[in-house]
Amino acid sequence: MRSSLRRRGLALASTVAVAGLLLAGCSAAPADAGQAPDDPSSAGTHPVEHARGTTEVPDAPQRVVVLEPVELDTAVSLGVTPVGAAVASNVAGIPEYLGVAGVEPVGTVPEPDLEAIAALKPDLILGTESRHSKLYEQLGAIAPTVFMATQADPWQENVLLIGEALGQPEEAQRLVDGFAERCEKIAGEFEVSGKTANLIRPRDETTLSLYGPVSFGGGALECVGLTIPEQQWEDGLQADLSPENILDAKADYVFVTTADVDDPSTVPAAITRNAADFPSLTLVDTSYWVSGVGPKGGELVLDDLERFLAAQQ
């Protein structure tokens, strides 16, 4: 993974906008932002190589802010409850499946709130180069900052980087290995050879997204031995369909994401009108099939798949 990360020097100066922000609400220096003299995280640091170079981060950070779903899920999976997290939307908030309280929303994933982040006095910030590149210097002026290259990378690779930043590389590796081992177990237990599957996310009345093998949910389907039919994938992640082309989403098993798995009315009308072409249709929870990227979300996806495949026996 690290060989794919571009080495760049860390920014040497904060922007004028950050200076104003710090004067207004954040007086701590970047190296010790949010750290009291007896803070355990101040006892030592370790270097982390990431998308923007190498950063010295606390060995045991106490006040972590995350800007990406995989960073939030992974931190919680490693026993670290962030003090702040960027959320998928201001309405959705922190995903309930994580089972944590006290995480302060700090804007949305595409548009983090710098002032809210600074007010939390973090000692570590985790973000993403592909989404937050323009904010790196400002974030680095608040606290040591580590960036994944992109959210489109295999999520397991990002889990390992996050584990390194949090000072728990071995435990992060165990989480990744555990997911792969459980996939292998499920694939061996059920007859899935030659079976195709599609994961569909309704976007609006005019667009449905299919998730590809590189996506989180799509990757889980293939991890347990199912095959996703070929599409014109965008970066391997997804392919958008109009309702008129819904038959392009046909597969032996079709999973449709929804906020309420018990509400059949959330099945897109395009699928309902062509019910005979979708004999096996299952509603799955958007909060962890799509939004819940990481070890905890992954385990819940595998729970769903294991129950589904057992019912096919």
C-alpha cells in the first residue's frame, strides 16, 4: 500500500485563513493541539507515511477527529471513539450501527467544518487526499493530520493505514484477516459457485446505482464467492442506471439498499414493474452496506449474507 502513496513534504506554513481561525477559536500549536501535560498521547510519537508525506502522530491519541466513514468505523472497531466525525449528511448524523455516543458531528464528509474541528482540540485528524486535499494545511495547523489516498482504494488497505495512525497496526491487521477468513468460511459452507449477485442503491426517481467489485458492498458479495455481472464501472466502484434500463441489473440474487429493510415500498418502482425478472430480491440496510465502510460494517454485511445464503439451502 505504502508504495502507492506519493511522498510529499509536509506543509511548512499555515494559510492566512487558518491563522484567522486559530486566533478566533483555537490557540493550541499544531504539535500539541488539545494535549494537557499529563495527556497519555504526549508520552511518545511515531511516524506514519501517508498520502501527503510522513507525519509524527501520538502513540496513543486521545482526541481523534475523522473525516471519512472508513476512519470512523475502523477507529470504533479498534476501541477508539473519536471526539468528532464528518458525517454522510447533517440529517443522518453518526451511524447507529456503531453503537457509540458522544461523537460530535463536524460538518459533512465532502465539506468538513474547520471551526468545529478546531474547537474539539484534537490530537490527531484523519482525512482523505481525494476529498480533502485543499484542507490539508489548515487541518495540519490544528493537529497532526494523516490522509488516506482515496476512499476508492480497497477498504482493507485504508484500515491498515488507520490502524497504524492510531498506534494499533497489529490489531488492524487482525481485523482485516478476520474479515477475509470469515468470507472464506461462508464461501465454503454454501453453494455459491456460478451464482451472480447485484447490489442496487436507489439514488432518486431517475437514477439507480449498481455497486461493483471494488466497492465495499460489492466487494463483500464477491468475497463470499458470488459473482457480480460485468458493467461499465466507474473506477470499478459503481455504474448508474436509468429506470428504463433496470433489466441490466438482473442477477440470480439482487440486493437493494434502503433505510428500512421492513418496508417493501422502498423497492424502486422500476424493479416492482419487472418483478418477474427479479425473483430473488432482498432489502439491505444502507447504513452499513453503503455508508458503513469498515470492519464493523463489514461484519454486519457478512451477517446478512450468511443468513440469506442459509435461507437458500
